[in-house]
Amino acid sequence: MERVALAPFFRPVTPGGRPMSVEMTGFGPLGWVSDADGYRYKATHPVTGAPWPDIPQALLELWTEESGAEVPPDCCLVNLYRAGARMGLHQDRDEADFAIPVLSVSLGDTAVFRLGGTARSDRTGSLRLASGDVCLLAGQARLAHHGVERILSGSSRLVPGGGRINLTLRRAR
Ligand code: SIN
Ligand code: MN
């Protein structure tokens, strides 16, 4: 919460100019941003211009225990899904090394998560990510297409004002 006061949620715009339904912020040396200049990692918050707050220690420990990576994450993307927010099917491919996994923690309302293969045309399946679930995209699944189909609004009371928070740890560079 202190970190979100320093780095408030903002609503990214796709490179095509459409506002996303998800609100975002970030922690760590780099934050993921999207605007008319494209998708990229940036050392400062796009609204405040300040460096991002540091990554919470508990998340760094989770990364050490679960990722199998030898390097620490340099980005923790924080996604806030209020009722009705979603995220289209995509791959995480703005990072330098796809051998390093992507690890995320779901908090608050359950998400209906869609997971496919490396090719966009691969068959997809859906699973539910509930509060406390950890999702690791590693190995062959590192470049799997994934997205959030919908949020089961009211399924948790954890997030003030309702909704889901997803914390995604990545090594951008
Ligand atoms: C993402 O792909 O950036 C977020 C995935 C999620 O919210 O579970
Ligand atoms: Mn993603």
C-alpha cells in the first residue's frame, strides 16, 4: 500500500491508442509500460516520473524458491482488475532472455485465466486463478499465450474496493 501511494495505478494505452481495462503500476528497477511509443520497460513511472518502489522482500524470496532462475527479477508488474477488466491473449516477449521464467501471484477475486501454446493458433484451455495461487511460465510454457478472460467479481474481499491484483515478477534485461 505504501508502494502504491508512491507509484499510483495508471491506465495504460495500447500502442494503437486504446485504453486498457486493467490498471497498472510496478516495483523494481524497471516497470512495464505501454503507450503510443509501444510496449517496453522503463525506469520511471509514466505519470509521476519517479523511480519505481523496490520489490517487496517476500516476492524476491518467492522468486528464489520457485523460479529456478539464477538472477533476481528486475520488474514486478502490478495489475489491478476491477469488475469487468480483462486482458487479451498475448505472449510475454518484451524481455531479453526467454530462458528466465515469469512468475505471478494472484490476489483477491478469482480470475478465469486462458492458457494456450506458443503459436497463437494453438488450442487454449481455461483455469481459475484464486487468491494466493502462483503461476509459473517456464521452459516450453515461457512463451505460452495467456490472458485473463474475466474476473469473478465478489469472490474475495481481500482487495479494498473489490477486484483482483496480479503481481508478475520478470527479468526484463
Ligand atoms: C499478465 O499477463 O500481464 C497478467 C496475467 C494475470 O493477470 O494473471
Ligand atoms: Mn502476460
